[in-house]
Amino acid sequence: MTARKQVETLQEVPVTVSTVGGADIERFNYDQVSDITTRIPTLSVQTGGSGSGASMSLRGVGSSYISAAFDSAVALDFDGMQVSSMRVLQSAFVDVRQIEVLKGPQSLYFGKSASAGVLSIKSADPTDEWEVGGKVAYEFEERGVTTQAYLSGPLSDKVGIRLVARYNNIHEVYLNSAPVADPHRGERNINVRATLDWEPTDDFDASLKLNYIRHANDGAIQRSAFDCGANGVPDPVFLLSGAVVLPAGYGCDTPGGRKTFYLTDPAPPLSVQAPSEGPDQNGGVPYGRSTIFFGVLKWDWQLSESLSLSSVTGYIDQSAQDLDAYSYGGVVGGVSYGAGTGLTDNQLRQFSQELRLRSDFDHWFNFMVGAFYEDRHIEFNTSQNAVNISFFGPDPVTGNTFDWFKQHPTDTRAISVFGSAAINFTDQLELSGGVRWTHEKKVNHIVVPYVHAFLAGTGAFIQSGFDSGPIEFRDSNISPEVTLSYKATDDLNFYASYKAGFKSGGIDNSALPSSNLLGFASSDPAVREATADALIYGSETARGGEVGVKSQWADRTLTLNLSAFYYVFKNLQVQNFDAVAIQFLTTNAGEVTSKGLDLDWRWETPVQGLSFYGSMTYLDTKYTAPFDPNPLDGIDANLQGRQGLQAPHLAGNATADLRVPLGNAWEFGLTGSAQYSGSYFTSFDNFRQKSFWTFDLAASIGDPDGSWQLAVIGTNLANKRYLNSSGPRPFLQGGVGDDIIRTYSRGRQISIEASFRF
């Protein structure tokens, strides 16, 4: 593994790491990052249509997906490149040989967006001999078909190639029970990757990986159900101060094991013509689509016997659009009449470059120095209906039926330099550490080309053509790290680390185009600065450490790795939603403290072909300073002392794997896994998911060498739909409405799969 940007074994590296190997990924047909969360205790992955499209949290620390402005607190590393777009998590992945999760701050080696940890995805490389392989799978519950094929081998003694393509069509992610145009909400994924390895000399090698991802779905919102709160009734969709009130249409029940959910289509008066695109090309029916291209070029040059130079160059180009009705309910005369229609366009272009110089001396001292540069341009453009004024009529001049069209272009430039060193006092005792300096600058504009004439005339909103001018944020940070490790024996390693983490702040891109923005037009610099300051959120930092032991016993048939950690996060970046004002609130939580224990284990039993493995985490993550998630609602709330979001006190999993030869030609495989999560909060308003279990089982028969295999795969067999997140439903009547939206995990999946390789 490469937790310190150099090849080390899992047992050598003094970092708390959990892994999901390629064998488990294949056995259980895991094809999305969210599928592996049950294998990594306290890892949470959520996807959604608005904002960044997805988010990750680890040990109760993460960033909300509803903001496209936030960087992820858990960095996504794909084949050595930092991928800033969480949209990648919406789509399936393909041909992955291993997933590693590094827990705790990793800023020294992974940079500015690794304040809570790193999720590293490593794809398969070209093989030494020619191989052709593929598989076909059908999933019965969601009615999904997957086909995949690859070609891999050497073009010459110096060049290797690997080509892989995958198509996935899920017909029924869930069944919509609202009166909608298309009750079947599904998704389609296309993944293509080309890998080229080149080793012209013994001193130089290079790898180029080019990826294309195409994702489409039948709605930005997925798998949401409703809780009716204390009043016990479905609250109506309350619009325009009560001038328009729509019956909710839904019932107040938990979906349990069912795959039926309730989401309305946009009301026809609100989705006829968008100011950004003219008449909507999808007829107002919800949809989501994204296209992502990214490439990674890596090379390593052995300058001498003791010095090597490495480079990682990355490029991402993303285009994503979503349309949905964010009232979640609303029915008139049996016709779907969802309000809060949002048409979002999110564009991203990112270039990054990292260089590292590393020594490999035979004596007591070694070092690594490096530099990183990132240039990123984000376009977050939205045609929105937050007021829903077109229930009174379309814009009399343009015919547009959206309240406004708002653009948020953001340019980011980040540069950092880092250095680390390792001092071997003896063959057993090593002191290592280093420091990274980071400087980041972000420049954002708020541009509003269009505001509905009915709103612009009230004085409460700005006029069409508004431009805030540049809004700037910049910050610098120094993140140190030091580790003392002691190798008592070849199979017993102890370590203790102090680490710091950093995640840059920025400019909120969820501000409404209200008269509050008129301060940008003021001739008084102090007024302009105060208006900009209201949109800026601060950088997030982490300080703390961990102690651990990595051990192997009984001729390395038993592995036990245990660590204890304690980290304090300052200014945790959070975003909350005011369901009455229809306003996102971006702020910084004062302080979050995360502490606990991590255990990973594996036992290769004396019974041939039988092994057991698993992991467990005890976690205590709390807000440890005063924090009010919604200071504008008039309620004096303080979450200090409360458990953090997505932070169960206890979570773990255990897996049993059996491989039995049936003569010389066949092999039978059976793998069972059980996962447990304790209860956790899913929102700031004290809504909890109760503790739960999930179970997976996979059986296969095939050739021992893998030339063919037939498998039956079941995940989440008990059909437990657990809560990922919750929050107040938009467009509630103040002081009356209290409905809560609950977003659930995938349910049971049962697949049959045939694969081959020759």
C-alpha cells in the first residue's frame, strides 16, 4: 500500500488502515463506493442530486453533499490523483483491485482535503501475459443488468495495456408511488478505462490511465420517505405565504423492507421554460446525468541507486445536470404538482501536478520532499423555484417559469510544499515525520442573469443582470506530523503519531438572490466587505494523534491490528437547511472531538480454504464547543455535548470465507458476512437511526484457476433499509409543519453472475 506515498506492506505502515480487497469486491459484486460502507466501520457515503452530488464522512467527520462549495473532508484518491469531484461516487466503479481507507488526518502526504481521512481506489494494471475476461450479471430486486469485459497484456517487453468497459442498467432503483410520468426510477452507468504502462529502461517507468464515466438516472432525489413529526399528519406544501397550499399526497410511514417511495414530478406551471435552456427538453420529468473524463499520468525515475523522482499529473473534466422537485410532495386532483423545481448545471475542470523526490539510503536517514499545484474551475449554475412565483403566472416578458437563474463560477488555485524524514535510531526504532505548507486562493462571482419580473418588482430581490464582482478567500496552513514506530519483532510493530489536518474554507454558493446582496453594489468598501464576509466560511483544521500495534501470530495465520485515536476538529464546515425560509445555512461548528478504538483482524484457520476476517470500531464523536446549527430560526439550540452525525458508538463486521476443491476441475466457494452499526444521529434535529444488522452471502462454483465461474450473490439479505440522512421537508408552514425527509440505503440485492477469463 502507499499510505506514505511509498510502497509498504499493511503491517509495516504506521497508519490505521482498513482495506477491501479485489476478491471481496468481485465476490459480492460491489460496484459503488456506497456498497463498501458496511465493510469499513464508521465510513458513510451519501449521494444526492443537488450540491456536490455526493459526500463521505469517517468517524463522524465529513462534509454535506448539499453544498457544491465544500471540499470533501475525506479525500478521494483515484490511482494516485486527488479527485475533487464527489460526482464520481454517484456512478459505479469498474476493475478495482483494492480499496484502502486511511483513517484520521492525512494532510502531510495527501494534502488539503484529507482532514478526516482518505479513500483510495486502486484499479487493476496490465498483466504480464495476455488475458481476456468478462462477466454478465442480473440483479432481481432492482432489475439490473451488468455486462463487463476486459483485455490485458503486453504489447511488447516494455509496454503493457489494459482495456476495460462496463455497462450497468438498473431498471428500478425504487418504485415511485406518486402520480408521476415514470414510476420506475432507475439509473444507467457506462465506465471505460484504458491503461498503458511503459518501462523503457530499468530506471524509468510510466503509467497512463484514462477514464470515461457516463451516469444517468431518473431523478436527482432517490429513496426518500417521510416522518410526520409530532403533529402526526402529512403537512401540506405551503407556498407564497399561504396563497398556494398543496396537499402533501404522501402517507407517513417507514418504507421498511419495501422499495416503494414517494416523490412528485415538478408542477407544470413551474417547469415549462427554464431561463438557462429555454423550454425544458425532458418535459419536466426529473432526470440526472453526468459525464466525467479524468486521466492520471504517473512516472517514476530512478535517478541513482539512492534517489528517485516521481510525478503524478491529473486532469478532470466534468459536466452534470439535474432536474427535480424539491418539495418532495404536492398533489392536485391526482396530478403530480411538486414545487421547488431545481435545474442544476455543474461544470468542473481541474488540473493537478505533484512531484516527489525520495531517498533510499542504506543508513539511518531517509527523506522525501515534494510540491503540489492545483488549478480548478467550477461552474455551479441553477434555475430555481424557491418562491414558486410562477403559480401566479410565467414571466410576462420572457415566458420563463423559474424564479431566477443564478451562476456561481469559482476559480481555485492551491499550492503546497512538503517534506518528511525518517531517522532509524536502531534497526527496530524509527522516528519519522514532516510538515506540509499549503496556500489556497478562491475567487467566486455571484451572477444573476435573470430574476422573474414579479419578484424583481417587489424590492425584496435583486434585478436581472446582477454581478457581485469578485469575492475572494485565501488561507495558508502548516500541517505537521510525527510518528515513532518500534519493530519489536518481524511480526510485532508499535507506533504512536501526532497529526494535523487542514481543509480550506471558501465562499458559500447557496445564497438567495435577495436584496441582501445589494451590498456588493455599494460605493462604501466596508459595506461590500461585510456583504462578502457573510458568505465566507472558515477553514477546517484537525489536531490529535493515535497509538497502535500491528501484530501477526501463529506463523502469521492470525493478524490483529489495534489502534486508539483522539482528534479535535476546529471550525468543522457544516451546512443546514431552513425548511421555512428555504435557505441553506453554511457555517462552522466550533469544535468536534473524535476519539475511540479501531480493530482489524484476520485468521487463516487450520482448515484448508477456511478463513475469517473483520473489523470493529468504538467511536465517541461529540460537539465539544457551543454550536447552534441554525442561528437564524429564533430557537436557542446548542449541540455542545451531543453525539456527532453518522457517528455510531459501535460498528463492525465479520466475514467467513470457504474455498473447497471439488476434484481437480471445480472449486466451490461460500462467503458470508455480517455487519453491525450502533445507533447514530442523521440530522442536527436529533433524529436517529436505530442500531441494525445487515447480512451478505455469496456462493460460487467454477474452475480453480478462474477460467469460468457461476455465482449467486446476495447483499443486505434481511432487506434492512437504514437511514443515511434526514432533515426538515422544504416548504413547511412556520410553527405548524414538522414533516421530516428520511433518505435510505439500498435494500436487498440478489444477483446471478457468470464470468470467464482466458
